[in-house]
Amino acid sequence: KDIEAEMAGKINQYLPQNEPFEFISLYKEQIGLRSISLIWLFIVCSSICLLITMLGIYGAISIDTVRRQKEVAIRKINGARLLNIYWLFVISSILGSLSSLFIMITGSQHKIILFDYANPWLWIYSLLLLIIIIAGTVSWQIYHIARTNPAEVIKNE
């Protein structure tokens, strides 16, 4: 504030008396109406991007489970129960997630992928929402596939 007053005093001595110079810092300008609209624009655009990403993941999981219909039908014919089929998908999901996390963290040594690990609240909400959507999609697809008649699945293949 002292710097603002000093700079305004120096500039005002060269301006007419009826038009004083008002010193506005970048901080005051960021608090203004423009920054609020930019914040809301960023929130809307990032929400749309997250929605598109989640729909893409939903589609990829749906396609993958439909491709595995024959595998599930054969396991079911051989005596596997619904719980065994769930555990098969859960274990493969955990192994896939851990391996992709390992690749992501080791790949960030080249500073290509940057994450703000110091403040996890910036990405933890979207990660939790993504996990819930993936778990729900996989569970629903497995339940749907495990409930179908294995003879019909193998006949259609």
C-alpha cells in the first residue's frame, strides 16, 4: 500500500488536478469481475472435459467387457460362480491400475507429465469420481454378462 501511494503521488504531479491517477495492482484486478467470470469459465470447461473423459472410459470398459463375454461364458460353463468372475475382474483391475500408476510416475522423470503432488485436493476429487464410475461400470457389465445364458453367448460367437 505504501508503494501504491508513493507511485500514485509521483504520477499525480504530472496529471491535471481534476483527473487523479488511480493505482490498480494486478492483485486488485484479479479480484475483479473479469477473474470471477474466468474462474467460472474454467470450472465449466474442466467439468465438460472430465465428463467427456468419463464417458470415454465408460465406453472403453463396456466394449472390453462385451469382448470378454465368451471368456466369462466358458468360465461359467466350467463351474465358476458370479463371485469368482467378479474377483477375476477386480484382481486384473488392481494389477492394471498399479502398473499404469508405476509407468506414470516413472515416466514423469523426463518432466513430460507433471502433477501437483504437494496439493492432492486439486486432483483427488476427479480421481475418486473416476474410480466410482469405473467400479460401477465394471460391476454392472460383469453382472449383466454373468447373468446371460452361456449357451447363447457361445452360439452367437
